[in-house]
Amino acid sequence: MTDATSTSSSTGMSRAAKTIAVGVIAVAALLASALAGPAGPAAAAGGYDYSPGEPMIMDNGGTANGGYDQVCSGGYAISGDSGFFLLGQFCATIVPGTVRNNQGAYAKNLYSPASQRDQSLLYAMVPGDDAHQMVADPLTGEQPGDGRIVGFMPTVQQRPGMLVGKMGVGTGWTEGAITGVVGDLLCTTMEVAPGDLGGPVWRLDENGLRALGTIRGRDSSGHGCYRPIQETLYEYGANLPVFGPDQGRPTWGTWAPGMPYLGGTTSAGRAFTITIPTRADWTP
């Protein structure tokens, strides 16, 4: 992947068929008591393999809240003292007890932040399911490189003009250049649409495929903005399990030198999700 300021194009980026064969993040060791939560759809039988960018279907509260569910994109898996968790976003009117896909529930909500600057939800997977730190287009199954995340890029290295990519259930795989800061988000020229909220942002270069953050909204021009993963890890005292050396639990990051402040605001929330009938399947 080359930067937007380069004369090279990113069209030479290799795209391989999605394969899930190695790098399992074991979650079966989570305590059953930690998985207790509000009632939701029946859990899958186990054996589901989650990858960042796949759909998170959230119960919006049934007929009392309009009789519909909402769909956004799942984020990276992180690891802390209490186990492994999936990063999710506020996609529904209520905080959902479970998230599901078309096969059934695969994770339960364990933590909903109140005062933290990072507003990610933490989900613990259903026993018997696993997460793989691999990114693939949820619409086509295509991957950048082999899809395996080998580390995360510190916020200070995410510089203006750098070309980045994202996966999401709204627009799939899109790419764009970093343009600047709005609030506590990095904004880009990436195409995004409802359903992309929460999806993984990444970069493939000579250092391999690395995690950059998660989609949090759109700027005033409708392009994607994301929360850097370093700050998310710091807020939760977590590290990022990867197919490479462990980078540990990072400190709070800083913006890259020369990063412009764009002003304005970003939009997100339920307007940035896909609405489907209650208990319906999501179809691309």
C-alpha cells in the first residue's frame, strides 16, 4: 500500500481468498459467570470463527422500539486481565445483551463505558467460538495480503496523506488518505456508509498488515473517521493479540507531527447503521 502523496497506485495490493487456518485466539477459557448477561437470541452451538469487520447484529429492543434490529461492523479482538474481548460500537437504541450473525448469537456484552473517552463496547464470545485477528472484506471475502494482523501502528506514525484501508458491512473494502483530526478521531478520504460503524482500519506496507483503529463516524464531507487503536488499548489496559511480536499495553498516544486539525464535528450513532426487521438475517 502506498501513500496518497506517492505516484504509485494501491491497485497492486494483493487480494487473496479468505482462509482461517491459524492464529486462533482462544476464548473458551473465559469464566462462564463472566458471560452471564441479559436474555437474547439463542447462542450458536460453538465453532464459529469471528474476524474483524464481520457483521454485528444488535437487538434494538423488539417491537417496543420499532420492531427492528441494527447492523454494524465488528472491531478487533483485544486481550486484558479478564480474558479476550471483541470491540463493538453503540449501534442500537439500547445496549444489547448479545450480538449475532445469521447463524445465531456469538458474543455477549460485558462492559459498556460511561465516562471513558473511548466508547467501545466489550463483548465476550460464546464458549466454543473463537476469534482470528484476520481482516477480510465481509462482502467479497477478499483480503489485504494474507489478512493476518501482525501488529498495530502507533498513533504518532499515522501521518497526513498516509493511505489506509477499512472493512465494513456497508461498503466492504475501501481505501483513502488521512486528512486530519476532528475531535479525537483521524479523518480520511475513505468511502463509508451505514453499516461500517465499528469496522477495522488497517494498513499494509513493508512492515506487514497492521491495525490502525476502528471506524467511528463520518466527517462533514461524508468520509470515514476512526479512533486510533493505541488509545483504545490504553483506555482498557489491553494489548492486541496478533500474528507477530507482542507490543504489550501501550501508553496514551500523540498525533503525528504536522497533523492538521480540521475542525467541525463527526456524525455516527444509529444513523450510521443498517436497519433490518427484528430477528431477520443480514444480507449484503
